[in-house]
Amino acid sequence: MHFKRSDFPDSFLFGAATAAYQIEGHQFGGAGPTHWDTFAATPGNVVRAENGALACDHYHRFAEDLDLLRDAGMDAYRFSTSWARVMPDGRTVNPEGLDFYDRLVDAMLERGLKPFQTLYHWELPSALADQGGWTNRDTCAAFANFTDVITDRIGDRVHAIATINEPWCIAYLSHFLGHHAPGLRDIRATARAMHHINLAHGMAMTRLRAKGMQNCGIVLNFDHTAPLDDSAGAAQAVARWDAIMNRWFVEAVTQGSYPAEALDGFAPHMPAGWRDDMAEISQSIDFLGVNYYTRHQVTTDTAQPWPHLASHEGPGAKTQMGWEIYPDGLQSFLTRLADDYVGDLPLFVTENGMAWDDHLENGAVDDPARVQFVSDHVTATARAIAAGANVQGFFYWSLLDNYEWAFGYEKRFGMVHVDFDTLKRTPKASYHAFKSAIAR
């Protein structure tokens, strides 16, 4: 890889990220059913109708997985705490779930890893989904209670807490495009979810601050948006898509407002009194997590309902997901966020990675495309720092090949190969290259 640790500030953190439902094995430890279980059980939603029941069995193998982080010389581990494991019905505490995260955090600390916790990475308890999920304001209050419960147990030992992971995916991808649980395609449900997921963040922050917690923030995903051509329609489409995908959440959190280009479609469907929530949503945060993978080119398609968009993959090389590889987009977002939204507030690249059709051959996995991908994106991060962005860490997604949501176990993002029959872990060439690059 074409970078080394000494290219970055001494305090810069290198790590890897995972999410609970994608690796733990949700059938273990008294975890309750989630809307991902029922989404996967519905024909046509998930490749081979696969779910997270076993996943990587991190529940029993976490020591081995944390050893991989430590042995690579990583500084930090970004993980999530499953709401449905801690509170199987979304409201009642499961002691086994709390005990698991107790053991997990202690094991990180024993290995010298800084625990970066994410409170919610998509596994909504089914009991709350039955009551409307993120279209129902009551879900926000239940999430605030979950925040209290898990923080009382492990908050004294985690290094950082992110409230929500990728609210755009939770709200728009899942309620408007229908690609993720709950699989809706309804603009009214979307508008409510787009607001309530922000409110859940705000309510969680209120609870965290009441406990005196510091180093708390949110993780947003960003998609670099470019016009398909030089037409006025393409320029207008860029403004609309940027407002929905990128600006809606960061402007709510940092400015207490929603962009007009997105409200053009959502305003008639927003929950009553939504403006009264903006002060709580926009209370101060201590860091912003940035998830970045790709870019899209857009243009206006008036044959479609609002937002009248047609989206296309760019012309560059693609990952196994079909996503264009565009490292300049990461540098662009990091500098844009610093210049326009957060100033000197710490930024972390909380997810960046690529899926590739990896194969285990003779006990090893050669993944030169991923080595190049990581090198190019870490280098883009360094350029953003040089341009003035206060970026303090980079987390690769993901440590392990895992359950990739609607794509089941088919898409492999890991630096560590997982044989989903035997669950054997095999570090890939990218793991070894990353280890060499970040060596002290």
C-alpha cells in the first residue's frame, strides 16, 4: 500500500468495523426477532433468503476475531450493540445480551483496542416493527431507553459512541426504495422515517449527555453525486439527490434544518410538529463518522414521480457490488464537511471498503484489487487532512466477510476471509498489506 502510519498524525487511529447482526449469530444468547429476519424470510428480498441467524458466529468466536485486529496492529474496533439482543422486544432487558457486550468490551481493552460503539446498526426488534417501526415516533423514545440500558452497562469503558449508523439507509433505502427491511415503497412512510431516525439520534444524545458521556456522535453515509451530462436537468438532479442523500441528515444534525430541495417532496408527508424536534436533533456532537463507498451520476427523468431521478454508475472500475471505485469522492466529502458543516470537529472515516469475488486457494486469498482500493482511499484521506480536514481515524469495512444484508453471504467485503461452512477465518493479502502499512 502506498502509505505508512508516519504519513498521519501520531494520534490518528486505524481500525476495522463490523455490525452486530452481520457477524454475531442472532440465534444465540436470547436475542429477539428483528425486522431483518422477517424481511429475509419473504421470497425475493434477500439472496437465497439468507439471514443473520449464524453469520460468522462472532458470539462464540469474538476472542479470535479481536486477536486478528490486535495482530494487525490496529488501534480501534468499531462494533455495534444489537438492540434486539439487549432488549428482545425492544423494551425488556435480556441479561445475557448485556453480559455478552460486557465480555466483548473487556476483551477489546485487554488487547489494547479502543472500543468505538454504534448503538443502532439496523436490527430493529420485531415487536417495534409491528407498531410501525421508524414511522412511529414511539420508536424514538424506546431507542432512548435502550441507550440508557446499554450505556449503564458498558459506557464506562467505550472510547466513543455513535447513535445511529447510516440513517439514509434506515429511512430512504428501506422505506422509499424498498431494498432493505422493512421493504416499503411509500413516500409518507419515508418522510416519517427520515425525520424519526434523526429524532432518535437527538433523544439518544439527550440521554448520553444526561449521563455525562463524551465523545458521542453519529455516522452518516455519503454518496458522491455527479451530473450525467452538461444539461440543466442533470444539474437539477444533482441538487435534489445531494439534498436527499447527503444534506438531509448532516444539515439536521449540524444546522437544525432540512434542505428545501428534499422538503419539496417530503413536506406534505412529514409528521405533525416536526419543526419542534429540530433543536434536540441539532444539539452538539463530539465527532462525525463518515461512511463512503462510491459515486453516482444522475439526471432528471420527468417520466418518474418525485424526485424525478435517473441514476447511473460512473465509468470507472467497479467492485463486486457494481459500485464505481472513486477515491476522490472521499477526499471531496471530508473537505466539504469540514468547510461547510463541522469546522474543526473531529471526523472519522467510519466505513470504507470494497466487495470482491474472493477465493481461497492453497490456504490464501490474493485480493490485489482491495489492496489498491484501500491504499487509494487512505491516501485520499491524507489529502483531506493536508487540506485542513480534522480527520482522526480510518476504519476499513469490514474486518470479516459477513452477512451483507439483501445480498446475503454472496458479497465479500472482509480483509479476513470467512468460510461460511466451517467458519474458518483466513486473513487475505489485503489484511497483511494493511498490517505492514500501519506498523509502528
